[in-house]
Amino acid sequence: KFYSNVSSIPPLQFLNATQNAWETFSKLAGCHIGENINGLSKLKQYFRRFGYITGTNNCTDDFDDVLQSAINTYQKNFNLKVTGKLDSSTLRQIVKPRCGNPDMIDGVSEMNGGKKLRATER
Amino acid sequence: YSFFPGKPRWPKRKRDLTYAYVPQNNLTDEVKRVFARAFTRWAEVTPLNFTRSESLLGADIVIGFFSGEHGDGEPFDGAMGTLAHASSPPTGMLHLDGDEDWLISDGEISRRVLPVTSVVDLESVAVHEIGHLLGLGHSSVEDAIMFPAISGGDRKVELAKDDIEGIQHLYGGNPNGDGGVSKPSRENESTGGAGD
């Protein structure tokens, strides 16, 4: 649907009723390494889609070092405080609409000032 | 700014690029004007020219709106989430998510934040995806067009210094204008520049 201007948007949409699959990531706030939380597998799929996780391992609900490494790299790329944790500012960024092109290709990122970063699996 | 691996770009003989719309979308002239404006923003700072073609046959760039799975292995995910994707040169595919509510803004406004988060500014996304079509990857500079994310309702259509430096590294500046930065800043010109 195309709207020519703001006033043509139906009133219902002023409710900010955005529902997308990524909104569910918000409930993962505070998760940390070592935990097994329902929903982390979807987050791993998100990171895999955008190039932060490579390889063919199963996306489990374990908060493992693969996920932590992906979060670290994501935080660097998006100028967030690098904590390796699912803090609120990181999750706010993750759920934003975005381009479908990956940020990293073959585990290499040239974002963040051209610094080469690698997400590795152990 | 960043580039795709191998730094692909349109070859030097291809400075005049044509683009066409998938006919099944039946886009209005108003929508087509949005893309024309988006192409102009990149043309102003490079030696590239963009011309609309009525035919898909032979067009360098093909633009289309699609929903869900659409044959390239990168299905769209409904409203919000991923908004669009584009290929690196010289493939020329620009796909936008047909399930979004797209806002066709006034071309006069360059920056805006709306309280409506469920609509996406079409020109903002178009300018970003054209950056990919020309060879730019994502940038960590939040003000840059090539930053990967945009909030619903936001409008960001003006190229930032980072975008201009990146694209001019690949193609050089616009010989007919002062289109911003004109000298590659990250690497020696002999390794980048506008050569083939």
C-alpha cells in the first residue's frame, strides 16, 4: 500500500501497532551466557541471516559463546556498548526495521570504520 | 562506508545505467517519481546517469515489489522486519517488500521523524538500496544512508559525507558539479578510483 502523505494514513495505524517477528526478541532482555531460553534460537537465526553467525550448527536456545560473539560484533557495528549481553539498547536496535542485505559476508565485516571483525564458532 | 567483497562496481563503460519497473506492480507515476529522485541523489555526486526504461529487456536495474518468497532465496517477512534488499553490481536487482505500508513523501522534506511507526518512507529505502546496487555495503555511521536500519516513520534521504566518500571511491565525483566530497579518503586513489 502506498500513502501519498501522512494525512492519508488510516487512523488505526497511528496506534503504532507494529507487530513483526522481531518484536518477540524484546522479551529476551537480560539473558546471559549459559542460559537456555525459549526464543534464543530465533535470535540466532536473525544473526545468521545478517551474517553474524556462520556455519551450519543447529540454532538452539542455548546462550552460548557463538551467540555472545555475534552480539559483540553486532554491538560494534551499531556503535553500541560492547557487552555481549542482550541489554535494552541492543534489543531496541535489533527490532528496528532494516535492510535485508547482510552486514557481514563470510563472517567478515567492514562496518564500523573498516575494522575487520570476525564471528567465529567454537 | 564499506563495500561488497571484491569491491564490485559497474564497469567504466557503464556510466549511463537504465532502470525499469516490474510491470506487474503497476506502479503509479507518483511512486516512480520517488525512485527518480532517489537515483538523482547518487547521480549528483558521481559520473553516473540513470535513465528510466519502459522495457525490462536490457535494463541494467530492475525494481519490483514482492511479498514473501519471490524466487531469490531471500523471502520477505511481512510488515516491518526486512524492508528491501538489493544486489551488488552488476546484477541490478532491487526488491522491496510488498507487505509494507509505504509513505510517498514530499521530495522537499529531507529529514523527518513521524510518530507513526508502522509506515516506511519509500524514498529513504530506495536511496539506501540504490547504494547497494552501485557497490556500497552497510555503514556504521548512523547518519549515513547506508546505515542498515531505519525506524518506521523516519525519513532520511540526503547522502552523508560517509556515503559520498564511499561512492566516490568507486566511481569518482560528478564532473559536472561540486557534488560534495570528490577525493577518496580511505585508500590511495591508485587502488580505487573510477577505473574499470
